[in-house]
Amino acid sequence: MGLSVMVVDDDDPFRGLARRILVTCGFRTESEAASVAGAMLHASHHMPDLVLADMGLPDGDGLELSRRLTALSPAVRVVLVSADSDAASQDDARDAGALAFVPKSDLNCAVLHVLLDTA
């Protein structure tokens, strides 16, 4: 079975879209959250293999979340996303412990598999 994934985004429709994309790509979406606090609560009970996190969250940002998650579990892989293609640079994402930043419009199976295969 595929990697377990937590989707973190305060936009319900995007979380649904992300789940559909992830399932199509062979991943298991085991949890979701709408905030940094919610994501940390889920992760404290069960750390997923992968976290797909929005850059803009109501109580922080994806960079902060990535730092906190990777400090809690260095094995977790984080991919940051945003509708704003300029929300973060690849260097910012990597400095925060994430694999990459991907604009939401570019999120697809090929991109996810390349990122995870090179991790």
C-alpha cells in the first residue's frame, strides 16, 4: 500500500481535490487538518509518511509547520503548496525541512512521484 499522507489546508474544497489526486497517485490519505495546530495534534498521535501543506494557514504558515514536523520526526516528508506560485522559493522550502514547494496548479502524480523518488 502507498505512503500515508496528511493534507493540511484551510480550504475544504482543496482538501477534497488533494485527497482525490493523492488516491489516484497511489497514496493513502489518513488524516487532514485546517491549521498548524490541527496538523501538529494529528502528527502527535500518528506521524504520516508525507504531509501536503498549504503555505497560508490561519495560525501560521507552511514553512513553520514544516520546521515543526521535521523537528518532531526527521523522517516525515513535507511538500508545501499554494495557489500563489510565488508564495515560497525552493530554497525557503528546503531550509524549512520540506522536499519542495509546488504551486497547487502543478500538483499531479508525476510531480509527487519525482519528488518522493528523489528524496
